[in-house]
Amino acid sequence: MKTRLLIVLCAAALLAAGCTLAPGYTRPASPVPESWPEGEAYLGSSAPAGTAADLSWREFFTDAKLRKLIETALAGNRDLKVAALNVERARAMYGIQRAEVLPTVYGSASGSKERVPGDLSRSGQATTSETYRASLGVISWEIDLFGRIRSLKDQALEEYLATEEARRGAQVSLVSAVAQAYLALAADREALDLARATLAAQQEAYTLVRKRADVGVATELDLRRAQTLVDTARGDIAVYKRQTALDENALDLLLGSPAPRDLLPANLGSVAPPRGIEAGASSDVLLGRPDILSAEHRLKGTYANIGAARAAFFPSISLTSTLGTASAELSGLFDAGSRTWLFSPSAALPILDARIWPAYRVSTVDREIALAQYERSIQTAFRETADSLALLGTVDEQLSAWQSLHEASSETYRLANARYDKGIDSFLSVLDAQRTLYGVRQGLVAVRLAKAAGQVRLYAVLGGGAK
């Protein structure tokens, strides 16, 4: 009879396999426009969607030194290691939850050996007897008729997948951060060289003005004005020395070890520009970003949690057996909403768990939270991409204007210097021309950095760098 019960319960478990009470998942509508913003500020694009994500970072970055630094960071960055360990942990947790679906089988064996001397034996002869025992059984197997365990397994799987996408997202961020730090260091080193060259030129001009002041050709005011340019350049040198040191420290942290000095850029001009990319015609490309995929997996996990919470309202059946014997324990719960028993309980078993309704409500609220976070991730990605397109859509025009301004400022400084040398104009004109030229050169470095960094940023916000 007990064996028959075991067979019936196992058959019921097989019939229920694959059934859960989790609501069906449908990907929510994207809460952003289907196409990118249009207008004078934006970079037009008609490239196929997914171009950036399909382009590996080794293909996108053409600078050999930068590629080596990125390789070092991927191997040594501690944040990325933590992300990878989180993936391993999530995988292990999924394995544990998956094992709950299967019965826990145990086995035991024992043996004994006994010798009886001849003077104690009935036959008068010494005898030896051996006894061996073995048992095999199932411990605490819950037959998952209503999919509670399978729902928890599905939730663990979605958490594992979300964690894996988070690791890919961490790699995207790391690759972008290394490139940004590399470019910032290049720009600051170039600005430092500019400040040093400016200081040398201003010191030469100051020496010339002082000689002219000694013979009465230049005034004391001219001398003091020349000194202001020297002191300004000296101060800027100190600033850029500090900034380049901070850039190197940031790069070392990203790499997880000190960056080899021979791999550091000399200036922006020495850095090979990255490959050009476009955003594609549709914003649906954003749905493939690792952070958005991670948010979607967590959203799916909340659906599975709802299935587990729903299953808790129904009876649970536990099965144990040992070599030819079987037993089943059934527990019933009281539905406080309908005031009816979902299953006729035994008087010896608990008839109501007051935590079930709150747990179910928590699972539904968690789904709404995860949905809002998923939609927020898409909106943030859309804004980041739109910002990058706006920058790249205007930076070339800005760069052209600064280059023209640099030419005009250089010519103005040359003419002002010539007029001062001939005594036609005062040193104030030279001073203004020098300040303008120095500021324009600094601005030109900043615009060139903005363009290079903008290209890296667009690549990252479109999901590039995960492979």
C-alpha cells in the first residue's frame, strides 16, 4: 500500500512538472521615442542598429598603447573582479535552488563480524559469522505540484543572468573609464607643455622689457605687465603638474597596478583616434545594453517570485521513503480572503501562516519597482546617447571655430609685438594679445579632448566594450 502511494505521488509530480503559477512575462513597451532626437545640434545617423555593441574594443580603439592599458585593466581591476565573483556566486545560488527540485537521496551501509570459540559453540567447533546491512532512501522531497520550487529556481536563474549582464556592464564602464583617463592625461600633458612653452616665451619677453626699461625705453608699468604673464604661466604649470599626477593616479587605480611609463601618452596629438561609429536609426539598440538587460532579468525574476508566492497558498506535499516504505505529509492553508480552506488540514498540522498574504503583496510590489527601474534604465540610456549625439553633432563646428580663432590670435600677437617693437603701440596691446593667444591654445586642447572623449562616450553608451 505504501509503495503504491509512493508511485502515485511520483506520477503526480511528473504530471505537474513544468507548471508554475508565475504570471506570463511580456517585455514592456519602451518608454522612449523610437528614433533619436533631430535638429541642428544632433549628429544624424542611418547606420544599422547595434554597430557599436558588435564592435569589440580592440577594433574600436586604434591606439596600441591604450589597447595594452585596457588589457591590463581587464586583468587587474578589482571592481571587475568583484563583478566576476558575483557572477560565480549567483551561479552557485542557482545550482542550489535548482537542486531543490530533485529528491535528496541518502544511503548507508554497515557490517559486523563475530567469532564464536569452540568451547562456547553448540557444535564444539569455532565458527565465524558475518552480517551486512544496506539502506537507501529519500529524505524530505517536496513534490512541487504548484511550482513553488520551480519558480524559486527560475528567479535564481534570472538573478544569475542579471549578474552576468552586470559584469558585462562593469567591463563596458571600465573600458570607457580607462580610455577617458588616458585621453585626459594626454590633454593635461599637452596643456602642461603649452604652459611651459608659454612661460619660456614670457620670460624672454620679460627680460627684453626689463632691458628696455633700464635704458628708459620701456616704462615700469610695461615691466609689471610682462611679469603678470610670467607669473600666470608659472601658476598654470603647477596646476597641470598636479593634474597630470592625479590623472596617472586615476589610471593606476583603474588598471589595478601602476601604469608602465612607456605606455602613457605624450599629448593628444600622439593618440591615434578611435574608429568612427554611429548610433543607428532606432533607439531599440539600447535594449541590448548590459545594464538594461540586467534590469530586465531582474524584472523577470520578480515574475517568478510572484509564482512562488502564489504557490504558497496551496498545500505542500513532502515525501520520505526507505526501502519499501513511504509516507506523505500534507499541510493545508486557510484563505483569509474567501474564508475557506484551500485544503482540508490535519489537526496535527498548522492551519494558517499569517506571513503568506504579506509575502505575496511584497512580491507584487517588487515587480512594480523592478518595472520602474527597468524603464528608468532605458530613459537614462536614451538621454546619455542623445547627449553624446548632440556633442558629436556640434564639436566639429566648434573645433573649426577654435582653429580659426587660433590663427587670428597668433597673427594678432605677431602684429602687436611688431608694433610695440617699432614704438607704434604700447605694451598693453602685446599683453592682451598674449593672454588671448594663450587662452585660445588652452581652449583648443579642451575642444580636441571633448571630441575624442565624446567618441568614446558614444561607444560606451551604445553598449560597446563588452567584448
